[in-house]
Amino acid sequence: LRRLILVLGDQLDREHPLLRAAEPARDALWMAEVPAESRRIPSHAARTTLFLAAMRHFAADCEARGWTVHYRQLGQHDAEDLPTALARDLVTLSPEQVAWLRPGEYGIRQALHATTTAAGLTPEEHEPTHFIDTPAAFAAFAGHRAIRQETYYRHLRRRTGVLMNGNEPAGGRWNFDADNRASFGREGPGLIPAPRAFPPDAVTRRARADVATYLPDLPGSAEGFDWPVTPAEAEQALTDFTDHRLPDFGRYQDAMWTGHGVLYHARISAALNLQLLDPRRAIAAAETAWQEGRAPLAAVEGFIRQILGWREYVRGIYWQRMPDYLDANALGADQPLPALYWTGETDMNCLREVVGQVLATGYAHHIQRLMVTGLFALLAGIRPREVHEWYLGMFVDAVEWVEAPNTLGMALYADGGALATKPYAASGRYIQRMSNYCRGCRFRPDRRTGEEACPFTTLYWAFLDRHEARFANHPRMGMAVKNLRRLYDGERHAIRERAAALRSAPP
Ligand code: SF4
């Protein structure tokens, strides 16, 4: 065996650059399903099923194309973790070279280097071509500056020519966010076409059964599993989105509604992050929809910014800031993650809805993650590391490079503003404005204190109170601190008391 090519579960790109460059007669692929990847940080049953099903489909495709795949399947070997499984196979297969693409997780990257070196081989790592930019190019562009997403996004728009008219942005504006903040009002979202579902085939059903057999204690349910697991399905999911939901995606991207876990969102993040779908393809599909008059520019720009701007940006930040990033805790948050994140059992209706949905499906859309589960963790001062691990395990699309900056930087402000310009702190009134969750809740979002007060509202004021000195002169938080200073001392005291009770025992 000349070269063993390691393929990880989030690298299922059929146009994998190492495959293109290799020869099936002399080289082979290596893939492994290991319990530690689902147990070390508890991984939702649907997330684990998705990774296993997509990996098995990838391996079958490669074998059909003439490749030898050394595939270590769950239950058919006893290595607990990836380094152990790899170390054993380096002995038995004895390749001359081992190569892989940069993993999506810093710790795995370290482990692959250590295992290969210990086996007397030279680690050979290449950059995935799936992404539009590379960590090195990001670092060269950012230098030592704390660059903002918007700056980097415009740089990539110019470089790729996406939504550009020569040197000018299409439509004369880089960003249409101001047009993208509608709620559904009192009437609700009406009829939204249900996203296309992908019922499990025999391979996926077997993966799901193996998860139930060998990893019976995982959180969440894979009962209703319907995620795309192949490139063909990922393409169908993309078309379904651009045909049916993209036109209203921008307008309602911050809205939430009871019983609606997808609304106008794309539902392609898992396919992207497992590299079943190329981001250039998703961007081109949206840009074409605009050019053909099938979707407005504000929606298309908002969607493209998530992929070309935000997704590439958080990856740059991740590789620039690791390994220290995972320990970030700029606000000194010190509370344990409440049990309600694992059970959904709480009187707070918004959290009950969103956590219940996550347990059932492994998915919540962006604003549910940021402004319900993330907002509560920010305001209650929950330890960032525990929140990070919850997000990493509980969402079908979570891979550390994308999840960690979104959780630690965007939702929790744990990096002190390296990624976001301000904390996304808001009271229950934000949730009331953007959803119907508060109508079914025993709490009142307009009350700051007392038993009836919405915990988000009490905790919002307590958050400002705790961090008053830090944010008093902050350009985007100063007004909130001024409002805090208008409260009577007695009210501030009552807020502190109630907040302490809410933080130690969330209702
Ligand atoms: Fe959530 Fe507060 Fe609204 Fe209840 S009142 S749903 S806790 S925001």
C-alpha cells in the first residue's frame, strides 16, 4: 500500500482533492466510526445517525468507483477512539504514506499528527477545496487586526465576483439586513411549503439501528430522521429551498413561531458542513434565482452572506484563535448548564419549545439558537465551555470550526468581542416581538421583577447590572447601560435578588 487517505465524517466531498490526485490501484481510503466521537461530548442520536449514514454512503460510492475503503464500522471493532483505531491500522496496513485534509476540529488534527508520527510516518495534511478561502489566506488578510465579518465578506465578494457589478455591489448596497427583520405579527406564518424530507433508505436505517444498539444512551431522538445523506439529496434540498423558501428567507430570517422549526430557512447547513454540498453551488443557485427574477435581492444577499461571509469568517476566526478559544470566558460566566437543556422541562415556553424541537430533530434555526437557547445562556451567565459542548453535540450540522465561534463568540460574547461587535443581549420583549412563544407562557415579558416577570427580562437587567462598568462606554451598549442607571436603587436590588434565584434554579 502506497498511500492511506484518511477521510473524516465531515469531509465527504466526492471531489476530494486527495482522491483526484491518487490512484485506486496503489492507494486506499480509511474511515472509522468510533464511540468516543459520540460519547466524549454527548452527540444527539440524529446527529450520530447522520454522520454514520453519510459516511457509509460515501464509502459505498467510492467502492463503486473502484477504490479500496478500509472502513471500521461501529460494533465490528473495539477501538474506542479515532487515534486507537488509526494506530492499529497503521500497523496492520503498513502504508508508506498517510494523508488527510485539514480536519474540522483542532483536537482531531493534533491527534492525527501525533498518531502518525508515533507510527514513524510523516504527517501529510492538505487543505480541503470545499471552502472558498483558507485559514492562511484569512490570516494574511486579517493580519493582527480584529477584522469584522462585514469587511471580510466584502473582500470575498470582490474576489469571487459574487453579486457584483464590476467593482460595485449588485443593487448598490453590500448589505440588505435592514429589510430583513420582519415578524409574523399576530396572524402567524400562514402556509409555508414543508421542506423536502429524505426518508431513510436501507443504509441509513441500518446506521440508525447501529446507533440504537451500540450507543443507546445518546440524547435526542432519530425517530423522524429525514436529513439528506448523499450529494444528490443535498442538491434536491438546495433546489427545494431556492424554489420554495428563498424569496421570503430574508424578510423572515429573524422570526420564530410555535410548531415551526424551519420556516423559510434553507435546512442545508448539515449537508454543507459534511461537505455533501459545495458552498459555491449554493451561492450560484441563489444568485441565479435573483438573476432570473425568482427571488428578491434582499433575500438572496442575506442568504449568500451567511455562506460566503459568515461561514468563511467563523472558520478563519476558529483557526486563528485555537486552541485557546475554547477556554474563552471574558464575562466570567460561572453557572452550570441547567438540566432543562437536556430535558426541555421548564415553564419558560420559548425554551420548552426550542429545546423540545432540538431533542426531537437535532435542529433549530439560527434565531432560535441565538436568541432563545443562546440568549438565556448569555444572560444567566452559564459557563461557555458547557454551552459550547451542548451546541456541538445537539445539532446535526455542528462541527467544531463552525459551532465554537458561533457559540462562544456570537451567542455568549465569551471572546470579549473578537467576533461580534456587542453581546446579543435582549429582554423577553425581543422574543415577544419576534414570535408567538410568549402567548403560551405564564411569564410576562414586560415585567422586570416579581414572580410573574419573564426570566429573560429580569436576567437582561441583571446582566447589564453585572457588567455595567465593562459596557458603560461601549458604543453599542452605552444606551442600555444608561437605561439601567435610570432604575431606582430599590428596583436594581430587587432585580439582583430575583436574578440570583433564577440563575441557581431556572423555573
Ligand atoms: Fe420566553 Fe419570557 Fe416569553 Fe415566557 S414570557 S416565552 S420565558 S420570553
